[in-house]
Amino acid sequence: MAGSLVQEGLRIDDERRGGPLIVTEDVELLDDLLRLCAAAGAVPEVHQGPLGRRGGWEQAPMVLVGDDAALRCRGAARRRGVMLVGRDQDDPGVWRRAVEIGAEYVLRLPDSEAWLVDQIANAAEGVGRPALTVGVMGGRGGSGASTLACALAVTAARSGRRTMLIDGDPLGGGIDVLLGGEGNDGMRWPDFARSKGRVGSGALEESLPALHGLRVLSWGRDDEVVIPPQAMQAVLAAARRLGGVVVVDLPRRVDASVAEALAQLDLGLLVVPGELRAVAAAKRVASAAGMVLEDLRVVARGPYAAGLDEQWVAHALGLPLVGDLPRETGLSASQDGGRPPGSDPRGPLARFCTAFWDLADAPGSGGGLVAGRSGGGVS
């Protein structure tokens, strides 16, 4: 496993590219910056005295220049990721010094501390484009939301996408069971229940069970069913920083932890059976989720009651339609044999999910589906 797992409300530190270069002789400012690097899990290089060619200026993922050191950094090569840091909120010359050293940001402490911790950690981890994050909820109990979430993750992984499946429903029985991996070694939600602050992305990925080409965060087999909102926020943020695809299986109720998950989604899918009672129940779920999630869409599922179809279901809910979720015969038998939903690439469920990902990757800002440019269903 990369790095170490330190149980202190579970802070996870992973292998990193290296921390920032700090250029300052201000002892108090240096103490502050070292503290912020420690909070980000990064080990910095500290440079004092004249800035020479061996100072790591060009190699470091980012450079933090103290106000006191701006003068001697004037001749350094121009590069991205240079930040001028100080404490004087009313210094009129700070912007001139920033221009002289090519700084991208001017930061005043302590106001910018939280933002700077995130930037240090991102630079040390080499963060790129965040993962496309899709949440799946059921309009009523037994709607098939977990089955769809599992199939989406399995098909994404089979296509070569870096994929993580997160079980956000503590009463769902554990999504690792659907994948046939309930006995596999790896960390579960109870291990993260006391997580605070930032969770290392690489160590998170390496700590989780690997099943069918993806990583899975599911529930343990004990009685702990409560995940604090800060733990949900920290874990999901770490998963998103890995890039690729994150699929989150969510419960119908929206509590504080679920609200944290909804806030990080790019897109939510509401699975709704084609029944009047199911549509009525789904309206309540959609109303609660819609208070946090901007983009919520319908995946309708037959068989449909007389006079109903997928278009009617979406219209009744006032939400965009992704498509009609196909039925797949023999799905239960496949799961009993250790084959999760979506594992048959020629099956209707896998073809539905593959079409979904293809549409999500379509040209456009953020992908054709996520940007709201889908031309209709994917079925």
C-alpha cells in the first residue's frame, strides 16, 4: 500500500511528487508555511539566502515566496505556480512585487490559509482534471438504483476508465456484495468514520478492495451505520481528485452526509419504476435532492402501468430523461455466480451503461450529457 495510514480521525498520507519550495528568511512566516504544508501532507524544500540555480525553483510543483524574499527572486525564471505570501493586509507595494517575480497569486495570512492548504496538497499530488462524479438514487425502495450504480462502475472500468464505486447507503447491505467481493481485504466505511481534513487520494485508492477493475468503498459488517458529513466530504473529495469516474450509490433520504455527497456530484440519476406510487414517492426524493444537486435526471424502469411510459414518468417529475433502464434476464443467477451487474458486455444493461458513458464523454463543455446537451435517452 502506498504511504501510511495514520488513525487520528484517519488522516491518510500517500506517496507524493514532493512539496513546495519555500523561499523566505522570515522565521514566523516560515513557521506558518511549514504548518500549512504539514496540514496538506506535503514535505517542502526550504531555501534561504541568495536564490541560485540549484534552489529547485523550476522543479518544485509550486513556489511560496515570502514578502521578504521577493527582491532576490526577481531574476528567477518565469514559471507557473509562484505565490507571494505575507501577512500585511495593507501593503501598497505587494502587487508591484508580485508582477516583478511573475507570481500568479498574492496571499495574505491567515485569511488564505484554508485555500493555500488545498493548493499545496493538489500540487503535491499532481492533481489534474477531477473525476466525472455520478450519483444514483432510487425513487422508491427496490427500484434498482444499486444495480444501476454497480453496472455503471463495471462498464466504466471495462472501458479503461479509472473507476471508483462508493456505497453511500448504510442500510443497503453493502454494494461489495453485488460485486461478489464482501470477503476481500481492504478498508470499509467504518475505517473512515472519524476522517477529518484532507484524505490522500493515492492512499485512499490503494486501501480499498479492487474488484472487476475498479476500487470499491462499501460498508463493514458491524453495527456502525453513521458517517459524519466531514468524513463523506473528505473521502469524496479525495476520490474526485484521482480523476476518471466516481459512481456513488445513494439512499433515498437526504441527511447531512448525503447532502455532502450530492454537493460533489456532476450528475444525479433517479431510478423510477413505471408505477404511479413510485412516481409519487420519487417526487419527494427529487424535491429533497434538488435542494442540493443542480442536475438531477430520470432513469425510468419498466414494466409500466397502463398508459405510462418513460416519457410520461420524466414529464410527471419535471426532470430530464436519460432513458429507459432495460430488463436483463438471468441477472440474479449471474450475481449468485459472482458476476456483477453489467459484467456481460453484450447484455442490455451493459449496453445501456456504455451508451451513457459515451454520451457523457461527447464533445462539449464537461461532456455532452453533463453539459445538458444530450439529445434524448440513451436506450
